Amino acid sequence: MSHYDLLITNGRILDAETARDEIADVAITNGKIERIDQDIDPANASDTIDASGQWVIPGMIDTHVHVANAADLGRIRGLGLQMVAAAGATTVIDLGGSMDALTAGINARGSGVNVGSLGYLKPGETVPEGRLSPDMILEIVGTALEAGSLGIKLWGGYYPFTPEETSRFIATANSLGAYVAYHVGTTETGSRLDGLREVPSLLGSSGRVHVAHINAYTRGSILPIEEEIQEALQIVDSLRDQIVSEVHLARPNFTLGKCDEDGNVLADVVGNCLKLRNYAPTDEGIRAALRDGYASTVEETRTGLVLVTGERGVELFDAGNTDVPMSFPVNGAESAFQLTAAKNFENEFIIDAVGSDAGALPRNVNIEQAMRLVKFGALEPLEMVLKLSLNPAKMIGLSSKGRLSEGFEADITIIDPDLGKASHGIVAGELIMLAGRVVGRGGTILTTDRGVAAVEATGVPHETVDISKAMMYSGRR
Ligand SMILES: [Zn+2]
């Protein structure tokens, strides 16, 4: 008679790959799913979780978080790792971070989640100022891989390169078998629809890339929002063999409140958010918007960053000399909804996944918002699992994750459908989150062959990923 380490009983098992949707028990041994069956005897298990009335899905994988980022959001190291685990993620990809910050975060406040990171490219920090030659670009991408990153993240919306440099970064990452993600925008375009329109010419006939948060380019700055959504879908679908993509479902955006000596806001985004509701694009405008509850800033608590508005928000804004994170509820539900639900003529989703663009930012709402779409009828439960688990696993080339079947890794998220939130997170058979409380520790770094030596030197456990199996290279099968 077998003995199981953990038994999850009576849950609704949802697996997108096999289209399994049934009430059953899941038995776990040695970090793997050993058996899925009816009425497995709890006497054969060391531990049991009663999942009656709950949904049991393959561990949620968030392909767009910021847990080790360059922006220094959150002074408490590793806070983002706690926040993603609390939201039900079991594996996350840090889209633009440093391996040092990631390692420090895991050591300080790791939550047991698996984390891969993409090296950020910021002139003056990880990249020399001025024009970059092909040789320099080759060296920059190689350096990121040697440090343990899965590849690189181009932050076109903040640190744009020329179209030639951008194109060369992508081609170089492709030739080295590295992961490459792109927040659109070059020196010729912006973080808007025109940046997305530029992608085909940057890729040519063979370039491959993960285009981050498609919804961020459909805020209506060039055409009416509805037309931007349709055009974005057309562009993404026409590049089906060359790009993978995600959409985030959070209402709040994140930007910086910094004002100049005359009190005028510096960031375009902040100015636009203020003008949208007839506030002046100044420090006084921000204070008024904070008092009215329209604008928020963030405050650190022991469990994570939280949005703060009202008088306390004004206090924090002044204490930080205006140079504080700001958030406005401006991400359109219309674009999030349409981009998530849209399918092509083959009846496949045009956008592959839901990714939070959160982590250390308080908007880890993949599961909460996707569950709302399920309740609304815009996604079937198995389609939600496809977007939260299976496709993200394929995007990174994690062939042993994203599936809830016998023999696969026991990374599992349990969702309470009444609350519309994750109730448990399990990584390799170990509980890392229970009712929103993170109980996991440490973590595993996902790296490539070239990064193994560097990660091994940190002492943090690692798992090697073969990026040639990532969806952008291997296709969607
Ligand atoms: Zn991001």
C-alpha cells in the first residue's frame, strides 16, 4: 500500500491540458502528483487538506512580476515574494530585475515560490550610456545569462533604445537561446499603440519575443480605445508564430509622483491621470486627488505594500518630497476584458496569459480578477486555468509544471470560489500559503545552463530551464 506525503480531498480538479474537470482526490509523494482518483484513503497520507467546495488547479504561474526590481520599490527585501505567494502564485518571472536583489530577497523573505528573472537594461547601470555596438549587445546579454538570469527585459517605455539597438537585443537573445521580454517603445515610438505597431519591423521574419502587458498600449492615446484594442489584437494575432503575450487585469496603474521645484509633475503618466479628472498637473493637484481618494501612494506593512489615500496619503507624499510611487485607477476594464477574452479564427486565445505586472506592487489580482471573468461568463473555468497555469508554463518552457496530472510536479493552487481568491499554495508538495498567510520559506531560482555556476555560488536552490522549449521558440502545441 502506498503512503502519501499529502492528500488533497474532494476538490474540483481543473487541468487545462487534459480538460479534466471533476471532483477527486490528489495524492502527493516526493513533490510529485502520484495519484488522482476518487476516494483515496486518508489513512494512507501523512497530511490531508480538505478541499471540499474548492477548486484545485495547477500552481498559478505569473509571467510578469517585479520582485527584485531596479526601482527599489519597497525597502523591505523580498516583500514582493511574500505578496505573490499570498495571492496564490507558485512560480513567478521577475520582468526586469537583478540577480543580486533576487538572491537577497529570497534569503531575507523568501516565500517558497520558484522565481526566474530577466536582467533589466538600464543605461548607466547595466548598460553603458550612448550607442551600443552589436558586440556590446552580445556581451550585455551574455552577462545577464552568466549571472543566472533567464534572459533580458527591454524596458522601452522607460529606457528606450533606438530601433536598431532594440532589434539587435532581441536577435541576440534569440541567437543565444535566451528569454527576451519587451515593454514596447523605442526612441522613435512610445509605450503606446505606435510602439506595438513597430514590433513587426523590429522582429523581421524570424525574431521572437514576449511582449509585456498588451493592455498598457490600448489606453486611447492615439485612437479611440475600442479601435486601439482591435488593432492591438490584429497585430498580436498576425505575429502568432513570433510573439507570446499577457494582459494584466488590475485597475490601478503605478507611476512616480515626483514634481520639479515649481511643483509641476514630471511624469507624463501622472499628468494625464490628473487631467483625466480635472486636477492640475501639480503637487497641489496630487494632494487634492489624494484627499479625494482618486490618487493613492503606497505604504509598507509587514506583509506587503498597500495602497494608501486620503490624509495619510498626503502625509506620505510630503514626507517623500513628492518622489513616491503613485497609483490611479485608470487601467480600463474594457481593454483588460476584451484582450483577455478575444479568440482568433482557430478559436484560440490571441493573448496567451494573464500576468499581474505586480509582485511588490499591491495589485496581485490574477486569480481574483480571472475568477470575476469566470463568474461573468467571459472565461470557462478550464480557460482560466489555461491562462493562469498551462500557458504561462509553456511560455517559460516548464514542461513539468502548469499541469495537474499524475507524474507532474506537485505545484498546486487551491481557490475558494465563493471568496474568489486563492486559499492554499503548494510548491513541490509543500504548503507555502494558507488562507492568505504565507508559510513558505526560501525559494528556488529558475536559471539556464549558463547561469548554474553563479546561482550555485549563492547557495539558493535552483532548477535549470531549457529556454529553447519556451513557447516563443517552440510554438504553442
Ligand atoms: Zn512590468
